[in-house]
Amino acid sequence: MKNLNRSAVKANTYTERIIQFGEGNFLRAFANWMIHEMNKQANFDGGVVAVQPINQGLIKMLNDQDGLYTLYLNGIKNGKAISEHEIIDCIQRGINPYENHTDYLAVAENPDLRFMISNTTEAGISYNADDRLEDAPQSSFPGKLTALLYKRFQTFGGASDKGLILIPCELIDHNGENLKRIILQYADDWKLGDEFVEWINDDNIFCNTLVDRIVPGYPRDKMDAITCRIRV
């Protein structure tokens, strides 16, 4: 659809409960679609803040569309081949921490924040010894996340109900455990204190995930035909 934005189409606004590292096809067609369905079917009221995890990314394009995009699904449903499309509206805004680092850290101050979802490629959950707390931002995804969690810990005085449920979707074994291990390494490197370490261990839940969904790349060779089908 040309000029897809919240002025052109009817879209819902949701409470920002989820911070998401990654804005590519996979999360938008997988995790964001599930959040969209929960909002529709279970009144989840889950809005996503999408963070661009590397210097080059799609956040500007996503913000130009007010977080909206069209999801096109092909598959088998009730024994029949189907093609469906729908505008997904759960992403409320995107942040490029390389350009708006203050806005990025401010997400930690949101009392409604509860979940973290990520897909930063298989190499994303990695330790960078050069990362520092004062960097704006840190180079690695775990470094950025540690800084955000520490800001949240400080903002709410280590309140147990302000920890997050962290759901990494990177395709490595024990992704949640490895992410936690690196965060604790940064906590030690940056001397963030025993209370912060206890808060990470006791009040944040790191999930190990196994992704089971096929999300193909952008169908450039079929885009004209698809656009004709879904044009509104």
C-alpha cells in the first residue's frame, strides 16, 4: 500500500510493554504477528518499541510508516492453500540508539515495560570486551541491554516487579542462558554492584527459545503481483 501510515489507515495504539532488538523480516512476521494476534484476540494491549541493534537498519523506514507494515502469509489452513494479508499495528515506534541514545535509555523508565524480544542474528549474543557503560551506545547487543537493565534497576530502586521477561530468538543453543551470562560479565566488568547482580538473577527471567517459523526474504520478483492483490 502506498503511503502506509496511521493517517491513511485505521490502526490501534497500545501500551508499550515490549522492547524489541531487531526490526527485520523475521521478528515482524513472527513475534510481532503473535503480539498482534494477542492484542486482537485476548486484549493483551501490548505495544512494541523496536530498537535498531546495529548502526545500519530499517528504523527510519519503519518510523516513516508509523510502525505499520503489511504481513503477507502463504500456507495451509484447514487443509487448503491460503494467501492472507493484514496490516500489523503493534509496533508503536522505533528508536535508533546510535542517533537517539537518550530516547533509548528512557525506555527503561517505563513502568509498564515487561518483555524483551530480540533477533540480532546468530552473532548478536556475543561479548565485546571493549564495551563500556558510558558508551552511547555500546557496540554489542548484550552491552546495550545491560546498560538498559542497569538504568531500569536504578530508576526503580531494584524493585522486584520491574524485572523483565527476556525472550531472545537468536539461533544459538541456550540463547537465554548465554545472554544472561554475558550480562553478568558486563556487570562484573563495569562494577555495577552485587545488588544489581542479585536483581538480574532473582527478578529477570531469561528464556531459552527454539524458533519454528519460516520467514522468507522480501519477494522482489513477485512484488508487483502481490501489490496488485493486496492494494487497498
